Amino acid sequence: MRLWYEARKVSSSIVLWGLLVFFMIVNGLYIWSYVDRHSEGFSDMASIMETYGTTIDNEMMKAMELDQTTELAWMNSLVENPKHFDHPTDFIKAHVMELTSEETERVHQLQFLTLYLEIARSIDPIYENFSVAESMAGAVAQFGLTDSAQKLALQQSESIQKRVDELVANKEHKHLFYWGPIYKPHSFLFKEVGQLLIFELMILTVLITSRLINYEFEEKTAQVVYSTKTGRKLLRRKVGIAALFVSVFSMIVPVITWMMVFIGIDYSALVNVPISSYFNRSSSMMPYISWWPLSFSQYLLLFYACLVACQFIFFGLAALLAVFIRNTYYVFFVFSLIFGIGVVTPLLSSTSSALLFYTGYTPFWLVMNPHIWWMANGVFTASQYYELTTLFGWSLCLGVALWLSMRRFQRQHL
């Protein structure tokens, strides 16, 4: 009965449910704006993957080349022009006003077919000449790393190169994916939408935890509730109920948000496609390289696991602060201050010291680049077990600290 009473303190909060609705509206509008801009391109790319599959091999290449030849002949027959166009882009520039909507759509599909074919032909030469050491050296120069920081960065390139060699041997890179440099599907889903989820859940987590733990102090009933030994044990129940609600919200917010994404963009063809596909790359960095052979669906599950683990670390920190700071708003302020310090500290570290890398082993730094979780792409997070080390280390430390603080609460004067 007491547990139900504690749960009602959260479930009856208009502020929390209002925030949840507000966040869902924000997410929906953000996703809609992205889908509205790129829906036609995604539709054309999805059609290519549906027609030819996603595995790049000789059979696929021959089929694509045959269809390209047929479609180019059809395209050139549309106008009476002695000039022969070898690329649909040039044709569109010259004759876009002369085409019907159906013809324009078909030429656009040919444009994507040509793009995918050209990229597929270039993959082998790119990976034959790809050097992780050179990429890392460029990053070292870009960030001005010297001495021990430079040495540590270059050492990491050796393990990354081994993973690249394994990736090439497994042909993980030779799969079709939505073209990254133009549409940035990975960055959109895991960085932009991912950061929305991270910070929305973080706000909800801190408010739920601090409000529930400090409820009696803010309602001026603490002297009555905590006056007995049994009452002092109530804190454990509060922490448990808060953890339950954090779990529920950590499921509701991502699931609803991702449903909106997947309704707008069809990812069904990519479920088993390796996340390290060359097509899934950013225009400003080397191809995404996962530390392990992961499909898109497997990576999404790992991403969700890391997302939830981060929220429970924030939950532990918020609960620890709430035991000592008996005001929800002060807890939120101090939490935000700690978060800011955690983000800024690596930026203030010397570029000649390995401490620059080690100060990044915090959940605050971890959540700043969610699109490269479990990836070998971050210069300062390029350790294979960076995520696991950060999550396990902070979970253990905060778990012990919270347990000790609850024991202390049972004996201290209010």
C-alpha cells in the first residue's frame, strides 16, 4: 500500500506528464521537418535496395549496369536532341521543364541508380588505400595533440586498423545503405534524435528522482514520516519507485520517438545490413567503423542499452544529491552544474597530456556524441571498451555512494 502511495506522487504529477507530452510534440515536429525534406530521396533509395537487395556483389553490379543502360536509352529518347546524355543530372539540367511529373520521377530514380552504381564501383579502391594511421595523424594535427596525448592517439590507430582489416575481410562495407553524405541517416537517428532523447530523459529522470525523494521535506511532513525507524527505511522504497519510473519513461520516450521515425522513413530493408557499410558514412569523417560486426538492428539495440544505462547513472547521481540537498530545484541546479563541469573538463585539459583522454571517461562526455557509441571513430573515445568502462565504473561508484548515503540517512538527525 505504501509503495502505491509513493508511486502516486509521481504518476499524479502534472509537470512530469506535461513535459512528456511537450517532448513528444518537439520530437514529432523535428522528425516531421526532416522527413518532409528528404522523403522523396529516401523513397527512391529504398526502391533501389528493394529491387537489387543490399549485398554488393557481381550479380548486383551486372543487374544495376543493365538497368542503367536501358534507362539511359529511354531517357535520351524523351527529347529530339542530337546530344547524348551519359548522366541523368546533366539531362535534368537541360530538359527539366520539358518533362512530365512521371518522367521526372523516373529520371530521378535513374539518378539515384547511377549514384549508387558509381559509389559501389569506388568502394574497393577506397578501402585498398585507406589508412587509419594517416587519418589519426590528421586528427592529431587538427587537435594539436603532442607528447603523451599524441602517442596514445597513434597507439589506438593500431587496434582500429585491425578492425578495419576484419571489416573488409567480412565485406561488411559492401552493402547498400541510405547514402550518408547527402541524407545523413545515421547522424539524424543516433546524434540529432539521440541527443533529444538523452536530454529529455535526463530532465525527466532528475525531476522524478529528486521530487520523490524530497517530497516529505518540500511538503513539510518529514518530521512526522521519518520520526520512526520504519519511516527512515522509506528512502529505500522511494529510490526503488524512482528507478521503476525511470525505467518506464526510458521505454516510453524512445519507443514513441523511434516509431515516428520509422513511420516516416522505411528502415525495413536495413535491418540486417552492417552498420559499417561504406554508404553509411558522413561527409566530414571516415566511414563509421563499429568495434564488432553489427547489423543496423543490433546497433540500435546496443544504442538503446547505452541510453538506458546513462539514464540510470544520472538517476544514481540525482538520488545521491537529493539525499543531501532537500529541494528539487536545487538538486536540478547542482546536477546541471556537475554535468557542465563534466563536459568542459576534457576541453580544458592539456593537449600534450594523456589526461585529455582519461577525463572523457564520464557519462557527461559520453552522451555528447551518441552517434559514435560502440564505434572507432572518435579521436578521444576510440578505445574499444570506452563505453563499457565508463558505464560500469560510474555505475559501481554511484551505486556504492548511494548505498552509503542511504545508510547514513537512517542514523542522521533531520
